[in-house]
Amino acid sequence: MTTTRFAPSPTGYIHVGNLRTALMNYLIARKAGGTFILRIDDTDPERSKEEYVDAIKQDMEWLGLHWDRIERQSERLDRYAEAADKLREMGRFYEAFETPTELDLKRKKQLNMGKPPVYDRAALNLSDAEKEALRAERGNGVWRFKLDHERIEWNDGILGDISIDAASVSDPVLIRGDGQVLYTIASVVDDTEMGVTDVVRGSDHVTNTATQIQIIEALGGTCPRFAHHSLLTGPQGEALSKRLGTLALRDLREQGVQPMALLSLMARLGSSDPVELRSDMAELIEGFDVNRFGAAPTKFDVQDLFPLTAKHLQSLPLADVADAVAEAGVPAELAEPFWAMARENITTLGDLKGWWELCRDGAEPLIADEDRDFIAEAVALLPEGPFDGETWGTWTKAVKEATGRKGKSLFMPLRKALTGMERGPEMATLLPLLQVIRARG
């Protein structure tokens, strides 16, 4: 059975970069009728916060990315300790004591000599007595996995055939000196024991994948299928890293972005398929193929979400937005005609309030000096209420016959006088909702 996972760290809010990973893994699992696991990577007790765990769940639920089960790495520390012991027994795990400054000096020396800046494995030559002395002086060391210096190869679902020389990579640190288990081993143990078959993540993890493949094999596990998606950039190709705080999903939600608009964009962005607004999750699942994504950095512009949001809202019946219409202050008996009028003229649901204020309170008329007599004559011809969808046509016909005006010179001054705007909804649907005019009628 196909099993995928999304493994966020609860050290902040999910942003659009995280969503890309979550969505791809979710769609793969759902398309195959498999299992999607939400795995909280909370092995860092200092930075992990419960409020972020709750926020991750809220964001996932808002988007409709429902998980089949949830796991927490902080509850699986004994499994990682067991794997670490197994690696020690195999001679693939060793303790190292260099300080960050010492490691930096080693890297600089290697670079100056034209060599790759990888860890030199000096710790492997330490005697037991030397290790004891270093522990007494510096505390516990870090634990590194000893890579086999051979080529690590796999067929990547997005990048194609990958081949990395393990000798060009430092032996990865799997456990810190303070005992904290790092992602590299925790993820391997979890993926193996949870039967994860497919892993999609950012291309910045390619080197991690190479080292994890050797760890998986050392522990006797089966390697999942890996795919590494491109990283997002800003609309001009600039790095998103400094802007991710403003691209948190909760911020986009606050700005009125609709889930289906966001999902439709992210399910196609960076692929060979055009971005198309989908009506529901089933359409997204059916049309998804991870192999159609490319390796080139992918431009993301938050502004692209708003036309998609507007288009999505236009397709919704009143029942789907009734709460938002009520929150805007629209009386229940006017909700249906109000939504019919407003749906074509909003970008987000937050715009509803402005349209209801126009309907309820009217607007400052825009009347050119040359139109004042015309407007006065037109208002005198306004039929008695109540108004309906036919009123605008009946009224403008009478005004045309009385004044001789037609076309734009007839309709535009009337629109501007009634709404204070040059553009907007069809006046036939707006006029019956203008409360000030209704009262006059």
C-alpha cells in the first residue's frame, strides 16, 4: 500500500513552501488509495511548541488535507535509541568531539588545499583514554554515521537519475552532544517502521537523502521512492526565505485567500501543466502527477492567489457563503439577491461588507455639473417601490424617452449618481438592494 507523510517541525507556522511538500505527499497517497501520515517532528524540546502543533493541525484542516493518523517523534525516542545502538554494534556510529570553531578551521584548510570541505574522520583515531579525557573536558560528543565511500544512486521522481559520491559528503551527525536526536536518523527509523513508500520533499534535501539511503540500508530497511521538488522563489526569482513569515498559511487565510484557490495553484505550480482552478479535492487528486514537475526554481507570486479566489467565489451558491454574508450585516431576507449581485464583484469575502454598506447607507453621488438637471429629471421619474429586477430597465426606458439620452450618456450618470462609482455590478441587480432608494421609492 502507498504510504506518504508530511513531517513539519512545530517551531513556527506552516508557510507556502511547507504546503507544497504536504500537498504533494497528500495527493500521491489519495490517488493511490493509500495512507497519509501527519508526523510531528518535535525532537527539539527547546524550539518545539504545542501552540505550533495546534496551528499545523488547524491549517491542514482549513485546507482539507485530512491525515489518516498522526505521529509524534517525541514519543518514539526509544526507537531511535535502539537504532543508534544497532549502528554502534555494526561499527557505523562513532563519537566526535570537535568544537564548531575547530570544524570551521578544518573546512577552511581543506578548501585552501582544493579538497571538498568534509569531516576528516579524525575521531575514528581516538583511543578510549583520549575519548574519556575529551568527555571530561568538553562533555559528550556528537554521534556521526560512518558512510561507505561509494556512489549513492537512485531514480528521483522529479530530478531523474541521481548519483552522489559519498566521499564528497561529511559523515552526518545523527545525535547531538546534549542527546537530541536529529531529523536524519529519526526520519529514517520512522519511514522504515511506518512503511512509508513515497517521500516528496524539497531539493535542498538531496544530500540528506543520499546519506539516509545508506542509513536505511544499514538498518535493514527498504528505501522509499524519493522525489525532490524545486524550491520556490519570489516573482522576480528572488529568495523567499526572508518573506516566508508573511507567507504563512494563516496570513493568507487572514487576507481572504480561499483554500481551493491556494491548492489549485500549488498542485500545478512548477509542473508542465497549466494552473487551473479546480472545484474540489477530487479533481486535484485525479489530475496530479508528480513526474510532471520540473527541477528549475519555481516562481511564486502571492498576487496570483486573488484572481483564483475571486473565480472560486463566483462559483459558490449562497449556502457555502451564508455565514460570511450574515457577518457582513446583510439581513436574511436579502441574502440571496445580495449574493447574486456581489459574487461577481468581490475578490475575497472580506469585500462583502463594503458592498452591503453601499446598499444600506448609499454613497456620495458623483454628478458632473452638466448632468445635474438630467439627474434631477431622472430621479423624478423613478417608479414607486418595491423595486425588483425589472425596475432598472423600466426606469431607464422612461428616462430615455423623456430626455432623449441613450447609451453611455444615459446609464453612466445614473450609475455614478446612485453608487458613487463608474463601475460595479449590473444595476438591475443592485438597484433593488439600495436601501436609501428603496425608502424613497
